[in-house]
Amino acid sequence: MPEEGVPLTPKADLLTTEEILTLARLFVKEGVDKIRLTGGEPLIRPDVVDIVAQLHRLEGLQTIGITTNGINLARLLPPLQKAGLTAINISLDTLVPAKFEFIVRRKGFHKVMEGIHKAIELGYNPVKVNCVVMRGLNEDELLDFVTLTQGLPLDVRFIEYMPFDGNKWNFKKMVSYKEMLDTIRQQWPELEKLPEEESSTAKAFKVPSFLGRISFITSMSEHFCGTCNRLRITADGNLKVCLFGNSEVSLRDHLRAGASEEELLRIIGAAVGRKKPRHAELFLLLQDSPPASRSIFSWDPLHVQGLRPRMSFFNQMATFWNSVPQTTPLVPQWMGSGSPQRHYSSYVDSDANSKCLSPGSRVPAAHSGPWSTSNQLTHVDSEGQAAMVDVGGKPDTERVAVASAVVLLGPVAFKLVQQNQLKKGDALGVAQLAGIQAAKLTSQLIPLCHHVALNHVQVQLELDSTRHAAVIQASCRARGPTGVEMEALTSAAVAALTLYDMCKAVSRDIVVGEIKLISKTGGQRGDFHRA
């Protein structure tokens, strides 16, 4: 999810419940025997249970599926099952809670896992878990996802990262099916291939002793266009006959203009007749284009809403999308100078726990005016022993701190980072993630720091071509009795060290320096701003 969110489709433009059911009846009458509700996030629709119940009454419809981010699944699944829901796909790109929060821009990893277990408890088998694999973000978790299938009836579906309109394609982002398979077979050489269903989009495998299985959606490296029989209907009523194609036909407008069933069928038939044998533009790109010179790309939210769900349908099927996007890949921004500057944030729930872990005796911090210094070390008690400062009596105030660091990469490493050609992957993206994680873990790294419930963390990296350097700036915000300068400094420092680690194979002549506090506001000792 982009930090700034995404524009939502006006409610008046969305299909109503009755319009969805009218189209569903039409498709089922013409032979569609499976409908999947996806998104976006379909479970935010207040009428989703009613839609499932009414779909269940359609004669000839054999399967009703849903693809969800899983946040609300545990709560809604019992009534959905009672209404007639027969299949579940859950989108989950990471098993690391901090990384999940980074991708989704909210907490909820444990709710997703609760939803998965609730689906198993209610007898869904298999429960499908969709994982889009992206180099530099989650390809290191392949084996962890496979291990999930050891004791659970899951079908973990690894989906090749796939571009949409507006994406400046970078081949290094994609992890191919063959590469994933080789990695998994190194750990489980006994992995066996399972028979494929007709029109299946997935190549299925199983470790013989495991309860569940894994699958690969090879939409990039081994496309399945020739057997694709999916039709997709967007939340605002547009018919798409190809996931990758731009062509859409508004069934909503024809419905609202009073089109008859026969007229709608002619419109749908004409659209299907124009379906191409393969998404040609994409494969011309794969065959003819050299590796991208940089990893910076942008996403059109209208085309990225349902990336995972749109690739997960089988049998004769129509699909209805919700209007709110699920998670999207990292969305960088461009500065006016042409240097890449990426903004990622991590928002923490307001009820996050903040505890003072201080033992023993302490002395209060001295406060003698705006950003004054003390003639005592505040983390030393009267006997000279290290101790935490007691902040129990200090008022809660809004605290903000900004820190920076500079990594002098040298010309060779700088060029590789700029073009995203490092073998380890996206150095800037990984460094930003590390900086966000480090800010939240400061109290575990710096012994006498209090745990702070951060409201916001932002890490920015800017490439400076004049110095062949990466300039890092980290800002932290919280409301509480103690400042967040250590969180900001730790964030900047760890982001810098991570960038060093990503580049050290190229050059050992990398210098990490200029780690410093830029500004600090809030607190009894006043504000600080470095000149």
C-alpha cells in the first residue's frame, strides 16, 4: 500500500448488489460455473455475506470463492460459510510481522494467520495462500512458506511478479518459477510434481510427507494464455477478458441504460471474441528488452488493485473485484533532480504498549532551559552504576526527531545501486526497510533506552551523484514522556550499515559517516535544530 494511500472509486460508480447479481445470473446461465469475489478487499463490502448467499441460489453455479487479505476473515468466515462460500484464497507475501506492516501500511499479520487457521478449522481444504515473490523483498522466505505446508492443509501459491501499465519493468525484481523450484528442491529433493487440472493456472508440487502442497503461477516465464478461460468484472462494472490487457467494456453503463439480456450477451460475446491468444506486449518486452537500467517504477492504482487475485481463477469462471487495493509492491517517488528518493512509513497502532523497563535506582534528568545540557550523566546513578532514567513523572508531549547518515559508495558501487544491478537485489529498498525495523527495535539494541510506541517512522534515501553517495534521512514521531532521537539515529545508522552490506561484495572502500541528529522537538528541554 502506498504511504499516501490510493484514490477510491466513488460509491455511485460501483456496481450495486442487484447489478452484481444480475450479471452473475447472466454468466451462470451461459455456462459459467465458478465465481470468485476478489479485490481490492471484498470483505469490506457490508453486503458481501448477502451477495454470497444469493449467488449460492443460482442453479448451475458450482463454486463460490473469495480472495481476501485475511484481516477480517476469522470474524466473517462462519457466516460466509453458512451462506455458501466454498473456496478461499488468502493473500500473504511475508511471514515476518514487521515486513508485513511495512508492505501493508498497517498491523494485522496475526489476524491473517488467525483467519488461515479459522478456515482450516471450518474444513476448507485446501486453503490457498497467494504469495507474490519479489526479489529483494521476500524471496528469502520461500522455504519458510513451504514449511507451512508440512502440518497444515495449505496450497501455498508462489506467483511470479508481473508488471502492469505504468511500471518501468525491472527484470531483477522477478524471481522465475524455475529459480524458485531449484531453491526449494535443494532443501527437499524429493519434491514431486502433481497432475494439473485442465485450464489450471498453477503448476502443483508436493513434498511427499507434507500435509499440504505448493503451486507456481508462471504468468511471466511460462504463460498459460492459450488455456485461460477467465472473465473479470471490475468493481465499477467493466468487463476485462485479459489480466494484462487495457481493453475494458462497461457492462454497468449498458445495464443502467436498460440494455436487454440479448444486448448484453452480444456485447460480452464481442469482447470475448477480441481476446488475444497471449498478452503479446508483455512477452515482446521480455524477449526484446535489455535489463532495465534502474529499479524505480510507478504503479497505476487502477491496474494494481487485484494483482494476486486476478491470477488465481480456474474452471469456467467470472470474477468480481472490489474497489480497494490490497498490498502493492514498493512504490518509489522521483525527485525533481532525477535522483531516486523513496519514502516508506510504518504506522503503529495508537494502543501500542509502551513500558519502562528500568530496574534499580535512578536520578532524574536535569532540565535547565531550552535544549540545555546537564553537568551529570543521566544514565548513571548516585553510586556510579548504569541505570535507566525514570520518566514516570514526565508529561506526555509530541516528540519528533530527525537524524541523517551518509554512505560514500564510490563510483562503481554507486552506479550499480543507481541502476539496481546488485546481485543481492534492491539495495535502497532493503536499506529503507532495515531503517524502519531498527527504529522500532531501538530499545532492544541500546540497553538504557526506553521502549517508545512510535506513531510514525519515515526513511528516505537520496543518491548524490557528485559524491557517489547515498544520503539517508530518518524521522521518528511519538507522543510520550521521552524523546525519539535515539530511534532516529538508530534508524539512519542501521539503514547505512545495511546499504554497506548490500554493496560490500563490489567494494570494501565504502565509508559510512556523518551520523548525526538534525533536529529534535518536544520535551521539557526545548527544541534543537542543527545549523
